[in-house]
Amino acid sequence: MKKLILLLLLPVSALAQKMPDMGLNKIRITEQDQTIVAEIEPVSGDIAIQDNKLYFWYSSNGIHTTQGGYSGRVLNGLYTAYYYNKNLKEQGEFKKGLKDGTWKTWNESGKLSKELTWKKGTMDGNFTLYDEAGNLKQTGRYQDNLLEGQSVLYLGKDSTKTIKYHHGQLNNTKDLTIWQRLYLVKKNKDSTKVKISPKKEHQAKSKTNKTP
């Protein structure tokens, strides 16, 4: 009889060891205008802090961002933010507290706003911008947080303009119209909003709970 009980328990025990942790390493934050679900999976080994990188971490019931350091559990895994109407707002992945891979942003009506490529907390790779209706607005590439190489502006139906950047600066703007120049000035101002800024910290204002 004892042998039979032991044999019955073995499969259950083996199954329990393989079951993933679905609650301890995920947080859910509800704010007035959005809900954030983020993973804080355990990090193997030490994190080599870089002073010019912006780290995202969780502590004291909130998500914080700090340049060159952290003081809690770094975000590690999938990050998803939703609007109040349940539409996606932002989605991407963190690795050891740094943005990594493709990050997408949507407007409240569900249309894509932008796609950025991150490598270990630095914008580095292809990007795509969209207008409010979800139509292509601009494509190009970032290198070390700066615009680099050819970038295509989508000005209307069957109308495009190719421009070139080097270290974040336009090579030549004399052949652009005044409206195109004004657009680029606004675009460059908007792009600075996603660059790393000196030490800043943001804490979610509303209730934070771990997901079940």
C-alpha cells in the first residue's frame, strides 16, 4: 500500500517542480489613465551599471527610473501598458532594467504611433513613425541614440522625401521646403523626449498589486 501511494505521488511532485511561477515575478500597476503589467524575473549574475543608461526598477509599490543606478528589483521581461479603454499603449521588453529589442507605442484609438529599436538601454536600430491615422510618417535608423543615415519622410499619397543624418544632424536642408523644415524641427524636438535625460525618477501614483 505504501509503495502504491509513493508511486501516485511521484508524478504530482514532478509536475509541481516544472510549473512556472505565475505570480511572484509579475506586477500590476493601476493609474488614472493607464494600467501597467510588468515582469520582474530574477536576474542571474551581477548587473554592470553604466552611468549613461536609464534603469527601470520596482520598489515600494511603484516603478522608478534612474540614470546610472537602481535600488530595488529591476524590470526584467515583458512590459505592457494599457489605456483606460483597454487598448494597448506601449509594449516591449526589459533586460536587466534596460529597454531592449522592439518597442511599440499606440495612440488611444489603437493606431500605431511609433516603433523603436533598443539595444541595452540605447536607441540603436530601425525606427518607424506613424500619423494619427496609422499611416507611415517617417522611417530611418538610430545609432547610439542619434539619427544616422538615410531617413524617408512620407509627405502624402505617393510622395516621399529622403534625407540624410550624421550623428543626429541633417547633412543638407537647402533643398527642403519651409514646411518640411518646420516638420523636421518639430520631429527633432519630439525625439529628444525619448533620449536619456539627467537623473529622473517616476513613481506610479496609484495602487500597485502583484498579479495572482
